[in-house]
Amino acid sequence: MSLSIRLVRLSVLATGLYGPVVVSLSAQQPVTRAQAVAAALARGARAAFGRADTAAAGGVLRGVRAYPNPSFAATYTKDVPRYHYIADLLLDLPWLRSVRIGAAAAARDATGFGFAFERAAIRFDVDTTYTRALAAAAHARLSRRNARDADSLLTMARLRREVGDVSELDVRLAEVNAGQLENVAVDDSLAALDELLAVQLAIGLPAETASITLADALVTPPDSAPAPAGEALRVAAAAAALRSEDRSLALAHRSVIPAPSLQLGVERGDPADPAQGVLPTVGLALALPLFNRNGGEIGQARAARDRAQANLDLTRRESAADVARARRSFTAALARLERDRRLLASADRVAAMSLQAIAEGAIPLANVLEAQRNAREALGRYIDDVAATNDAAGVVRLVTASAGEP
């Protein structure tokens, strides 16, 4: 294949930009996008915090479901009977117990929905980091290929100068072009390494040196955005928090008269009547709401309930706006990507025609360099817009994540 034909086929490079990243280091583990997400969810600090919060909320619920322990008192008096044994049991009344458990259960649900949204956010962050790493690797491969092609073009220009086909100015232009593209290749290679290390950091691996390769390809996402499977996680969490505060307010109202306690016991030890034996005792202790009718706790609970209601209203409006904005951005990204495909094809065709023209002596080398620069920029924009479209699809998945999803 001739040198000019090899230089012209930038579109061939476009078909190979999105394969796995090939790194020269040995013993590197290929990691897919799904594996990266799973590792971040398993080892990441954010997921660990969410699991701890969920476990704490479950512990609170188990605590409020438990019945209160009885207390036991043994006393001695000089009066007869001298020995007193009394057990005191706080009565967990059903109308108090039900709202207390309901408040804790709703709080646990709110924590669970919040953790589910945090998991979705982790998936989104790792997914976008992985996409940026793929795009950076594609730019690095493009830059290396461009640098090699520019060096070949410089060699061709020097050979043709010897036979008088091109001027010294054309050779100098080719030298400048080759040097600039070599610098770009070095910068893009460093950027690709930085993005790869960012993936390692996101999945809980050391980020000093590259220890993984990216096994997935940078491809365009489906043309349709995913439809929500249910209520958005942020809205579900806010609704659960409101239910919890509603039950807390009901508990504060019902606790104006605290739960009574039942006292059961025995007395013995009357020296005047040893045959009397053990005397049973029974009692009921009631709290009298004379000075404190739980007004402070009711006020706090009502304020918390009102705040939770306002937060739910705000979250619903923000969630709807986020979904609409994300879908608009995704639609615009798809349209921009389609335009990029057409521009890339045109720029590639112009580069091919310019090389053919210079081979026939019809145009100067500067025109060829300009055509190739346009083709490189079109391909670079296409790479960036493929990554941006994937990110836009990820935003749609994040804002529409529901409780029914894994």
C-alpha cells in the first residue's frame, strides 16, 4: 500500500478507536464496566457508609419493637411485714407501640431509599469515570497514529524536495506539523493514564501505577432513554421521611399521658403472725400531666413534620425538573452525535481528496495539512460526543432510578 493511501484512511482509525485499551505493562487485569461498578459498590467508602447507616436504622427499629424490661426491687423495713419484693412492669400500650414502631419503620425505609440512591450515584460516578478513561485512551491512540502519519508525511515531503516536487517551505510546514502532533500525543498519553488511574481509585485500588486495563469499548448508547420503573428514589426517601415524622407527631400527642406501670409483689416477715406467710401486693402507677403536657415535644414534632412535607414537595418538583432536563440533554446529545457522524465522513473524504491532489501536484502541502487537521478535529469531537452521550444516558438512569431496581 502506498504512503499516500495509508495516510488518507482516517476513517479506518475511527473504526478501531473504541476497542480495549492496550497497555504495555504486564500482569494487568482487564476490567469491564460492570466489574468496575461492582467493585466500587463492594469496596468503596461511600457504599460502606450507606450500609452502616442502613444497619443503624434497622437496629433502631429492632429496639423500638422490643418490649420494656421489668424492674425488681427488694426492700426491708422495721415495720411488719419487714420484707417487700416488688416487680414493676411498664405497660406498652398498643396505641403508643404502633405509632412508635411505624415511625422507626418509616425512618428505616427513608434510610434504605437514600442508600439505594447513593448506590445509583456510585454507579453513575464509576460509569462516567470509565467512559472518560475510554475516551482519553481513544484520544491517545488517535494522537499516536496522527504523530506517526505526520512523521511519514514529513519523510515524504523531504523525499519529494530532493526531486524538486515540493519547496523548502512545505518541508518546514511538515516539520512543524509533526512536532506539534508529537507533543499532542505525549499529552494525550499522560491524560489517558490519569483517567485510567482515576478508575482504579474509584474501584478501591491503589492509583500509583496502572494495574488494570479497560476491557469494554466506547460505543454509542441506545437511542431511547430508559423509562422510570417507579417512584424516583429521592422522592421515595422524602415520602418515607414524611411518614416517619407524621407518626412521631402522633406519638407525641398520644404521650401526653405516659404509659402506666403495673406493680406486682409480695410481703412477708411478720413476727407477730409467723403463720401468715406471703402476702401478695398489686398496684398501678399513673403519671399525672399536671405540669407537663408534652407541649415542647409536640411542637418539635409538628415542626419536623412540616419541614418533611416541604422537603417532599421540593424534592418532587426538583426530581421532575431533573428528569426533564436529563432527557432533553440526552436527546440533544444524540442529535449532535448524528451530525458528528456526517461531518466525520465529509472531513475524511476531504482529506482523501487532498492527498490525491497533492500526489498529482494540484495543491500545495499546506492544503493537505489543513484537510488532515480538520479530519483529526472531527474525529476528536466525535470521540468526545460519544462519551458525552453515554454520560447523558447515565444521568437519565440516575434521576429515574426507582426502588424496584437492583
